[in-house]
Amino acid sequence: MTAGPAESAFLEHFAALEAGLPGHGLPWLEDLRREASASFRELGIPTTRLEDWRFTPLTTLAKTPFQPAQGAREISPAAIESHTRVIGSAPRVVFVNGAHVPALSSVGELPPGVCISSLASALAREPERIEPHLSRCADHKTRAFTALNTALASDGLFLELAPGAVLAEPLHVLFVQTGEDPPIAAHLRNLVVAGPGSRALLVEHYIGSAQGVYLTNAVTEIIAGRDSRLEHIKLQQESENAYHIAGLSARQEAGSQITSHSLSLGGRLMRFDIQIMLGGEHAHCTLNGLYLARSTQHVDHHTTIDHAMPHTTSRELYKGILDGSAKGVFHGRIHVRPDAQKTNAHQSNRNLLLSESAAINSKPQLEIYADDVRCTHGAAIGRLDEDALFYLRTRGIDLEAARSLLTFAFASDVTGLLPIEPLRESMESFVRDWLSGGQGTR
């Protein structure tokens, strides 16, 4: 296709920045970036003519004159303290405007077999550890923002776990956008390689300044080796001026387990694509998600679980609460290949609308090409149960308190699954504050 103004601007960013991107000079990486740039030129920014973007218009994003983030602005530890304390003294890696900030990061002494690094640093020191894995899961040939990310990514996390390695504490990866004038775009790339039998818990956390418009374009790739166990929390708390486009792509080998918790709590427009390939027998994934939106916020989740081998299992629960004139989209797809006999998959999407103007488009989807499987899916869109409200009011609880109580209970089905107690308590406090009309205790 012919590149429009928005595509041309991003392509100009690539031309200007290519020589300074991490790992420049590595032939395989230069080829990958140029291929991704060509893919983005061909694909263009998605429009509502595409089925996967039918309900998520990007017109305003495309008209915003984003400039590439030029590295970290100086911020104090106090500026992020309220976000770091919910994880405690665990290892922490901080990025500001797309650049790693060692002064705000604290990894400490790591267990044997655990490597935590910025991606840029790993490319400079040991690119041979990156080459076999980068862009093996995330599809830059058919997904425009993944292509843009692959071409322009400035930095991100590299986590490598040797066979049998255990990272007992959570790893907190904090991405901060400061908000600039003109608007900036940060392209962040995370790579997690979990060797056979390894264990880890990763918190991928996005925050941003309320001053200024910005774009976060983030891609996370996970390679889960045989019998590995990985728990992944994605916490998006960016400002209501933010555009947040993100993808999680994972490939699981036999016996591996991935549990994903997604909490989408901010942003003007948010899109999160999850693609999981269950590529080995007895692999299992769990996807849990909660999204809150009000005013004119727009939140969009697309998930695909690809059951490629026999005896694989998946569980998915996504819940949304929308108020004001907010709009939501959920498209969950379970794909079962012909050889994936004995698949067991369950998907559920539940949505609560708190106003007449809020709306959600929900599309659960099963694609089954095997005959010996157990697969279920369902979706519900509704309002608070009038009988439950009446019951609470007969017990002396006023209407607003009753509404808040029921809505909080609805969200708790997801927040209650968070494996870190201080974070779980913080998210519960956030939801309570949000329901009372506040901004959430960020």
C-alpha cells in the first residue's frame, strides 16, 4: 500500500534512528529491522475496514504528530515510590521514555542461572543469546504495530532462565512515560526465555504522566521451555492522555505452564493482543483479565490460544466494567488444530455496564478441527442485578453503597487471583477508589 502521512512519519523515524538503535551492526538484526520496516510500510496503521480492528478506530492516533522518545528524563526515586512499594524489595528494572535507567533499577544478587538485563545491554554484550529467540513468537509480517516495534524498539527487558533456575521473588519491570511536547512514542521490546524446569514471576508495569499525549508500543515475547512455570502480570496504569498498544506472544513447550494476569486500568485508547501457542503436549495456559473504562476511554482485548498438540489445556476469564461513554472490545479465539486431540479449553467474558452510554462488543470464538475435545465459551453483557441491589437495601445499605459493593465483588473475581499480596491489596484499593469516582490510587 502507499504510505500515508502517519506511516511516512514513523518510517522517517526509522531512517533517522536506525544507525543508533541497539545492536546496530549485527547483520541478522539489521535484516530483521529492515524487513519489519517494509512490513509496516505494506500493512499501514490498521483501519476499521479490517475485521480485527472493526470496533477500534485509530484516526486520532494516526493524526497525532508523534516524535521518537529521545531517552530518559531525570526523575527521582520518590516519583515512582508509590508504584514500587506494592512489589516490595524484589528485583526491579526501570525504563523511562524507552531507556533503561540503572540508577532507578535494583537487581541485587541473583540466583544461579538467572540473567536479568536490558535488551540493549544484552545485544551489546552477548547478542548470540538474543538471536535465536527475538521475533520468533511475535508476528511482524501481519501485525502492523509489531512490525513498527520490531523496527524501532529502543530497549526493554531481557530475562533468561537456565534449565531448572528459580527466581523466587517477583521481578518488577516498570515503564515510565513522562509526557512531552510534542507527543512522543516509545517502542519497547521484552524477551523472556525460560529454560526447561525453570520458574519465575514477572510484573510488567506501565505508568505515565498526566501531562502530555504519548504512545506506548510494547511487545513481549515468551519462550517457555519444557515443564517451566511462568506467571506474568501486565499492569497498565497509564494516564488518560495515553495511547497504549501492546502485544504478548508466547510459545509453550511440553508440560509448561503460563499464567497471565492483565489489568487494564488507564489510557485514552488501549489495545492488547495476546497470542499463545501451546506447542507441546500437556502444556497449559491461564489468561485472567480485568479492564476498567469510563468517560470516553476505549479498551480493546484480542486473545488467541492455539492448541497445536494433544492433551493441552487452557482457561480464560476476562471481565470488564464500563461507565460513562466508554467503549470496550473483547475478541477471544480458541483454535484447536486437527492433531490436538484431548484438548480441554474454557473461555469466559463477562461485562458490566454502569451507564446507558457505555458499550461493549464481545466475540468469543471457537475454531475446532479435532473431534475428541472439550471446549466451552461464553459471553455476557449486563447491568447490576436488581434483586441483589434490593436485598442489600433491605439490609440497610444505601443504593450507591450497594452498587459499589456488587461491582467490587464482580472485579474481585480477577483481582483476587493476583499472587502478590501487597499488589492484590493495592489493586483492590484502586478499584474501590475508581468506583467512587476517583482516579484510583496509582
